[in-house]
Amino acid sequence: MAEDYRKMWAGLGLDLEKHDKLLGILGEAYPQFFLSQQNRPEGMEYFDFVISEIHGLRVKELLDHKEKGGKIFGTFCVYVPDEIISALNGIGVGLCAGTDFSIPDAEVDLPRNLCPLIKSFYGFKVGRVCPYFEACDVIIGETTCDGKTKAYEVLGEVHPTFVMEIPHRKNEETMKLWRSEIVKFARYAEELTGEKLTVERLRAGIKLHNEKRRALQRLHQLRRAEPVPVSGKDVLLINQIAFYDDPTRFTGSVNKLADEVEKRVAAGEGVFPNDAVKLITTGTPFAIPNWKLHHVVESAGVAIVGEESCVGSRYFDTLVDDSGETLDELFDALAERSFKIHCACFTPNDARLDDIIKMYRGSGAAGVINYNLSFCTPYLVENYHIEKRLAAEGIPVLTLESDYGMGDVGQLQTRIGAFVESL
Ligand code: SF4
Ligand code: SF4
């Protein structure tokens, strides 16, 4: 990365020494995890470039936007309506929370036996190592799981934070509550940005994000081909970058890659042999740079062809209806789309089980890896239903619990190897 970014990072108040260490770790891991793969599509070059500039170019774009009066919204959940942010000339950034690097700083204030995703994001803030966090005018939190809900109270002491209330059941009453939260957020965002939401602007925001989701749907459909034309690791990376890249540029790059992958499929060209075992995953989100599971699985010659995850299908499977002619109708559409996302924070959550089975049946996978972060109560408890339902459907499933450390890689290799052997 260009040297003059140091001035930018210093201006954001980063701890430069610690930040250098973080970039050093990323700089070592990325070639090993990604660039070492054989026969990657050329279209991956754009995404390699985005990572090579991970704390550089995009952060600069955010700061340039702020300089022109625009606002930056940091988010941690797919329920937060990016469409409203874009409609008000804001930029939404899904903040990363996928490394154990920042956890020791978090554990000064937060309990150790808390989900690593929460500790990771809080540690990024208090450890002053994330330029995205520092560029955000506000963090938009949500009352999904208890850990995040309470962590936003603590975060609110060190960064402006606005929390949306997400109900835990899906019915007519809670739909009204969630819709009113969306409207409340829209009013807050209008005040923060000094912009006014109109039907045209909100519809344009909806179309922008629908296009992004369509491009990801297209790629997701193509990756299931035989032989597998693009690695699961590369698609995971793209799903992660979706949260913070410029939406228009990102959509164009995904579609360009999909064009190339389409040609590969037609030519029967792949990154795994024809008879490679295919798996899908389900579970907690893989926040960047959590690449561990995909790396372990694919290094064993097994292809991952789907993720039932918020960094995966839950992010792009459903679109927002953009046909509404009033703001009220568009707010309805935003709320309705959210309720089609089946996070384990909801009870009951049988629709998620249907989603997993649908993905399994449509992907040609031989089994499911049910991967969850330690101390994530909603997903860990929901494992009971997943295992029971998949067993009833005759679908092989391997349940794993892990964190961001690399200490369990050997154990994961053994368990995944035995699972694949059994298929
Ligand atoms: S898993 Fe639940 S809380 Fe986490 S991003 Fe997805 S919807 Fe939000
Ligand atoms: S992984 Fe689980 S515990 Fe962690 S933030 Fe997401 S829902 Fe909450």
C-alpha cells in the first residue's frame, strides 16, 4: 500500500504500531490462503486488488465522501437497511469482526466467554486498529442476540451508536414493530445526513442493492457446476467484500467474473476435479478475515458450493420489491424482505431448516458442515433442530464449533477428513 496512507491512518487516530502488525498478519495470510490456489478466474484480480488496498483506497474514498459532507454508517447485521443509507447519499460499511488479533483489547472490558465476533469488533474500536471504524459517523446496532445487544451499550460509550430493535418472533405485531424501527432509522438517517428521503431516492437505493444481490445470486448459481468453476474460498471472499466495497463497482466486478465463470462452465473448466466431493455450510457468519473453515476444507480437495449464512445466501437470496409508489409501500417492502432472512435470533426458526435443505438439494452437495462460533447461544442451541431435521431427511451433517484462533486447525482437519470419508 502506498506510503501516504500512514498520514491518513494517523489522522484517524489509529495506533500505527499495532496497525502495522495487523496488516503484516493479513499480508502473510492472504497469499497463503488465496493466491496459492491454482487456475483461479482472472476476474478474481479485482478482489485481490481490493484486499491489497484493504485499509487504503476504500478508506480514502470514505474520507473523501465525508469531506464532501457525506456520512458513513457502520453496520454489523443484514437487517440494517442499506437501501436507506444509499438513498440518503450515505455509505454503509459492514465492519469486519473476524480476527482474534483484536480480542485481547476487547477482553479488558468484555467477558472472555463471549462470541469472538463481538469481541473482535469491540477490540477493533478500543485497540484503534480499524480505519473503517474510525471513519464511521455512527454505528448502527441491532437487538439480535443478547451479546450484541449488550455490547452496543458498552460501544455507545466510545463511539456514536444507534440501535434498531429487532423482534425475536415473526408475526403481524412484530412486523409492525420492525417496520416502525425502519421508519425511525430513516428519520434518524435523514437528520444525520441532512438529506430528505423521497420515493425516487429510496427506490434507487433499493434497485442499487437488488442489483448487487442479483449479481451474487448469479455467481452462486454458477459455482455449483460440475466441475466446480470457482473455489468456495474465492466466493466467500467476494461475499465478505460485498459488505464494504462501492456497490456499483462491486456489482460490475461480480458480473464480469460471472461472465468469465459462465464461459468456464460451458468449456467444462474447473478448479476441482470432476469427482471432487462438494459440501455446503450453514451457521454463523464468516466475517472477514475468517477464512479458516473454507481453507481447511478446500485444502483437502473438497469444494464448498454454498453458505447458508449472513455472509452468504442470507445476504443475497431475497430482493426488496421496488414497485411501491409511496414511501410507506417501500418501507413495507423493506420490512417484508427482512422477515425472509432466517437468523437464529428468531423463534421458532423452522424456515432456516427449509433453507438449508433447499440449498443442499439444489447444490449437488454430499453433506452439510454446520459451523458455529463458540459462545453463540442462538446458533449453538439451534443445532439441535438442524441435526434432528437433517437426520430425518437423510442428509449427512457435521457440526463444528470454533473461534478465530488457528489452534484447532489440526482438529478440524481430522474431523472434516473423517466426515468426508464417511460420505
Ligand atoms: S446472524 Fe443474525 S445477527 Fe448476525 S448478521 Fe445475520 S441476521 Fe444479523
Ligand atoms: S455469531 Fe452469534 S453470538 Fe456472535 S454476534 Fe452473531 S448471533 Fe450474536
